Amino acid sequence: MVYLKDASTRDTTMIYQQPAKKYLISANDIIFVRILTGNPGISALYNNTPTSGFSTSLSSEADQYINGFTVNNDGNIKLPVLGQLKVKGLTLQETEQQIQRLADNYLVDATVIVRLLNYKVTVLGEVTRPGVYSHYNDRLTILEAIGKAGDITDLGDKRNIMVIRPVPEGRVTYQLDLTNKDLLTSPAFFLKPNDVIYVKPSKSKAFQINLPTMSMILSSITTIIVLAQYFDNQ
């Protein structure tokens, strides 16, 4: 079963509209903030580690938690010297602009860099490598996430994919058909941080799992019938 099998193969100029929705920062997000100047000593005062660039290790979740700024329940982050700043509901670009305005009050020729550190999605079900996958771009599609997990196995149902998305009110779910071109316009085509993708098994999986047991039962029945006929003949 192929992906997007009903998409046009003749009209290569077909455009599928997808609303451009930028991610809005929410509580418990971890933000990477660096304020760099030409003076490393001054830069170190404004950063939570004594570095003047990207030499700080962010390879693990522990590094990200220690070196990032966590958005509290009120939607604020607390920056050294600059103080508290409300970022909940803002895009990364808007947050960067706000911090830049604050930094300009104290520093000359300062450069502000803001990134989202906790962009990760969970892929479960019938994929080659289920797990939690981090992403360092602000746009990740469901096809890319499934690609990170090694693609759907032969026992997975490409027409029955569930995306579970956390929202302030709780959770919302989307049902996706990866064989249908309408996938390209779905609000779940572009994933958001902490989304969970569940690839459901195909109907044939239950049959294949139970096949050895069924074969054993049929073999036992056949053996009993043969023995019964043998003793009847005797």
C-alpha cells in the first residue's frame, strides 16, 4: 500500500494549501536563550553558562533542562539581569524580538538567539523503531516523523493513523489516512511538540499472530481424527 496513492501524477504543478501556523509557546516548554556580544565576559553575565557561543552541550534532556529556561505555569521565564518575561502565547520570533529590545537597553550590539529545546514527538505502534524523537526544526511533518521511526512495518495500517495532541483543554485526536492526498491539508500533517503518533496494526496482524496456535490446533484435531479412524478400523 503506497503513500498518497490518489495524488495526481500527471499534474506536477498541483499545490496543496496548508495553513501556516507557527508554534505558540506554552507552559513547561524549555527555551534556549543566548545573548551574545563582542565581549565574552559580558556575554557570560547574561547567559546561564559561561560560554560565548554554542559550545554548551545540549545533546541530552538533562543538558537541555539545565541550560534552557523553563516556562512556568504563569507563562514566564526568568532571565539573568533582564528579569522576568512573559512568553506564553508568543511565537519564537516574537520572544526573540522582546528579549532583543530588553538587551538593547543594557548592551551595545547584542545578538539574541532563541530556540525551542523540547520539540519531540512519540511514535508508537507498527513502526520499525518506536520511540521518542527530538527535532530541531520548527516544522516537522508526520511523514518525516514516521521516517525517523524507520517507516511503517508490513503489519501496519497506513489508512489508520492516530495523532494525539496536547492542548490547554486536554487532548485532541486526529485520524489520518496516509494513502489519501487529503493528508496534505490536515491540521495534523505538521506536528507540534509532544504529539503522539500511533500506527494501528492491520487486520491481518491478529491472523498472523494466531496462525501458529491455529496450526497447532488443526494439527491436533487432524491427529485425533486419524487415531479415531484407526481404532474404529481395528
